[in-house]
Amino acid sequence: MLNIVHAGQLVTVAGASRPRRGPELRELRVINDGAVAIRDGVIDWVGPTDQLPDKSAPAFDATGKIALPGFVDSHTHAVFARTRADEFEWRIEGTPYMDILARGGGIFSSVKAVRECARISVRFAGRFLEYGTTTIEAKSGYGLNLENEIRMLEAMRSVPNLEVVPTYLGAHALPAEFQNNRAAFIDKVIEDLASIHARGLAEFCDVFVEPGVFTPGEARRIFIKAKSLGLHVKIHADEFQSSGGAALAVEVGATSADHLGAITDLDIQRIASSDVVATLLPSTLFMLGEKHYAPARRLIEAGAAVALATDFNPGTSPTLNMQFVLSLACTQMRMTPAEAIVASTINGACAVRRQDRLGSIERGKQADIAVYDVADYREIPYFAAVNFCTATFKRGELVWG
């Protein structure tokens, strides 16, 4: 038993266990001087502290602080072997991406590092907890062959405290050994799906659909096989150019379509009229120095279910700070603080199909809660890139703070 008591603002995000849309994105259901009773890792009661039914249990004093559901970071590439700080500097100096590739950089730098590394892991797993994130989705995709994709997915199984949702991203890029035979590589990814599934290594299958990477037709073939095996679908879609990825996400019944920096008005309507969660990743465009961001306001006003995530990866988004992502969502995509919080909690949970037990502070849900030393929930995105998380609970256990 544990009670969290006297939270200045207990931001519950309570409501239906489904994606929040439109005006629902602003509904936080805040309880002033709030309390949470936790039993066996599950939330047993939520309400004002003075109404707490059992005051005899050990208590965590959150006086004057803000309590939120643990962030659900629903899009990361957190398993990698080394950073790409050299490319960071090259981009600053104006080196074109194709020249970076010629130097052995880009995604193939990460592939080479993973293939050569004896031990790989979810990087900085404990730091996610420090920033208030209790669940992440993580993708393979830096192996690009069955042996190393399996190694990446197996690395996701051995992470203490942080919950990791595994995604097979076998079609992340076309490896050098298949440069002259794209069709054979797609066939191999489809073939490898059976091995991934038989080992129980992935819940989702993802494909990077973008001009110069993979086409909607190639992705469709992979997704048909994935769904026949019972895997759910995610898709990298329309990051830099409209490529048919968002439309394909709707067609195949994807759980989420991610990036959407170049989504068209027609595809906004398609996404809004579907069950696909639109996962936006503003830190990627920020770190690339881009001047445009995904059209969050148009997606929200059209009725789409919008989520936020870090896209944590060694090349284009080396941040695991969801608080910073909230700041970018507010300042660069004109989301309100409330919309950003809902998008990074319950809607993030929907993007990994865990909305029944994650994403809000309600009776019966897993006790994943983060406490912040600020006086108002709006101060979390207001203080850009500053970490005010002082305590993180995973399944009712204090795992940070």
C-alpha cells in the first residue's frame, strides 16, 4: 500500500479509455490537493486528500507539486550502439545528407555499429524515468538482417522498471547488400516476420514509407503478412514529402501513423475519420533545423487523435525528454499545454494499445505516476528543456527520486 497525498494539482486525464479528440484533448480532470491510493501496483482510489479512505498506509508527500500520469513515449529508436555526434557537427557546417552518406554516415552508420557491437541495449533506460516517462515503444531497424534485428528486439526484454513495447522495423532502409535487388529484400523482411513472431519478440510491425526509402506498395506487402501473424501495424509516414503513407495507414488499419510533417489536407481528413493515432515528433524537425512542423492544429480541428513522442534516436532526435517535446508542441505546433499532456499520456497509450491500463490516473489502472516540482501543470512545457520531475512511480514502486 502507498498513498500519494497533497498533490497541488493531480492531473488525472480521467475519461474514456480511447483516443481523445477535439475538445477532449483539453480535458485534464485536475483535482486540487489530490491523493492517490495504490495497492499491489494498481490505483485503488483517486480524489481529494481530505477524503482519502485509508490514511494509515505509508505516504509520499507531494505538497505543492504536480502529479501526472507517466508519459508514454510511443515512438523511439532507443536500441543503438553509438551516437552520431560527428554527423550533428557536419549538418551544422552545411554538409548535404548525401555527402554524409558518402562518408559512411546516416542510418547505415547505426547499422554498422549495431552489427559490430557485441552487446546492445536500450540506451539511457533509467534517464527516461528521470524525466517522467514510464513506458516507451522501441523499434528495431538498425540490424537490417534477421540475426541483428533479433538481437535488438531481445535487448528490449531485459530493461528494469521501464516498460518497453517492441516494434519490428525490418524495413527501415535498404541495406548495402540488397542495393541492386529491392524485391529480394522485401521478400526477406516478409520471410523474417515469421521468425520474429515465432519468438514472440514484437507486438508491432513498422515500415519507413518515404520517397527514396520504401513505397506504399512495398509496405503493403509487409503489413499484409504482419497482420496475418497477429502483429499490429505502425508506419513512418509523410515525414518530409507526401508519399501515400498516411493513406496507407488508414487502408491497412494501422494503430498509428508517425511523423506526418508533410501530410496533405486530404490525408488529414482521412486520418481524422479513422481510428489511426497521428503521432507527431517535433523534436526530430527541431534537431534537423527544419522550419516547418506537422500541422497539429489542423489535425486536432479535423478531429484526429493526436499523440506526441520523442523519436529518440542517435541521428536526428537525440533527446529522451518528453517535457521538452511538450514545449516544442506548444511553441512550434500551437498545441495548448493541456492538449500536449493528453497527447503524451492517454493518446500515447492508445498508440501502443495500452489505454486500458496506462495513460491516466484512475482506479484500476497501473500506478505509473510522475511528480513535478512546479506549481501549475502549464509550467512543465513553459520551462523549456528543464527537468522538474522529482519522483517517478512504476507499478506503484518509486523508481526515480
